[in-house]
Amino acid sequence: MSPSPSVHAVDRRTWVQGRPAAYSVAGRGLPVVLLHGWALGQHTYRDVVERLAAEGVRVVAPSMPGFGPTAELPSTSFSLSGYASWVADLLDSLDVDEPAVVVGHSFGGGVATRFAHDNPDRVRSLVLVNSVGGSSWRSGTGLRSITERPLWDWGLHFPADVWPLRQATRVLPVIAEDLVPNLLRHPRALVKVANLARRADLRAELEAMRDRGVPISIIWASRDGVIPRESFEAMCVASGVDGTVVDGTHSWLLADPDQFGEVITNDVRVAKAARDLERDAPTERRRGLRRVPSLSRRTPERRAGAGHRSADHHVDG
């Protein structure tokens, strides 16, 4: 039985790279960074944040640049690498100075992958949920690069992502809280980020992290019309993991935060155990303990189941 959330997410603001940034935070303990999908933001994931925090961790969920109240990236740094650098600077501003579990959904998964690749000492494990980055798409009977998939085809699948009606009544109000303001405030940024997500090919980065021994989990929903199965499978091959398939659509974790919490419980618990080992180990052994064996090679049971200034130096929003 999943724990019921006993903590509540709090919205805060800070400054990152000299520009305003908004984020939500909940809980205490091991840091978990949650990066949102395209056109969304911190509010969309409030239930997910609180469900994760109930596991005894501290969850930081920012609205990334160009979304919500967070200022856009300058054109000179508009790239997945630029977003990853922004996440690193956000964690610096919040004094998150130990490795975090980094969770990315959809476009946020692309940012999470690039962040983990560029900042290996800041990442305890990487969890990708219906993430961009596989760069494979089936058109007709053949496989093609996902860069060839037109934006209109992506758009056709978004309405289906919130059906049936029972899920629509749960997901639509959650998504609308961030989506509508983003459409009004940042229409140009949304188009730019959509194209950035569409072109994302992160297989080389995943291969490099596989060779470094970074623990990676990759989760995909069986009825996802936004991220194709072929893209998910390409990411699994590059990472050397089996991956986990759950029942649901692209936004399954928003429709059922409890299910999401159950799917990634093992990742959180192992990360907490590794953290405890590091703290108990002699200083000279800590570096070697940071990389624990990857738990992303799922057991059959797992596959069937389907994943110090921060409080004082902020601008309340």
C-alpha cells in the first residue's frame, strides 16, 4: 500500500543566472529533482511532488526557463545543454550540494539526460519517464529519424493523451493550470522548445553514462502517442537497460501519482540506501560508493508492475 502524502509542496522563487526562477519544494532528506514536460510547469506536478516527498525525500520541481514565471534562456544558450546548465545553477542557488535522483518527464527527460551527462558528480541516479531522446519513429512500415516527424503529427496525439473521460477529468484541470498561462505568456518559447524536443537525440549521452555506470531507469506508457515505442526502445538499447512499461498514456503519472510513486519506489529506496552507506563509510571510500550498481535491469515482477539557503534565501511568490 502506498504512503499517503503527509507533506505539501510550497511555491518559491529565486534567481538563477541573474534572472527570476520559480520552483516548488516539498519534504526533507535525499534530494530529488523533478523536471517537467513541454508547456507545463511546477504546478502541474504538485501531486507527484507530494507523493514522492512522502517517501522521505526532498523534492525540488522547477518551472524551467520559458515556462511559468521563470525567464527564458538567452538565445545564445538555448539548447539542451543550456537547460542543463540552468538546472545546475538552480541547484547551486538552493545549496543542493549532494548527488540527487534526477527525474525527467517528456521534454524534462531530455534536460535530465543532458544534465546527468554533463554533471555526473551531481547525479545519484537518472529516471526517465516517457522521455524524448530516442530519435526513432515508425512511419508506415519503416523506421525513420524522429526529426522527420512533423509537428502536426505530434499535435494530433495530444488530445488522445487525456482520454478516456475518467482520465480527462483528472488530467485536464491539472495540465491547464500551467498550460494556459504558458500559451499566453510564452507562445514563442513553446514553439522553440517543441522543435528542440523534436530534434533531441541523446543516445550517445546515454551510452556514455552506461559506460560510467550511472544507474538509469527508463519508463514508458503503453498507450503513449507522443513518444513512440521505437524511441523508448532505442533509449533502452543505448542505456543497456530493459526499461519498464506501464499501462497508460503520455501523462499517466499526472493521472495517477500513486502509481508513479509505486513504480519508482525501488529507485528512491536504493538511492537512500546508497546515501546512508556513503555517510557511514570512511572518507577515502565515499567516491567509490557513489556509483551503485544500476537497478534499471528490471526483474520480471518489476516489469509486470508497470520507474541550507533554500528555506531562507528565496523570494516568496
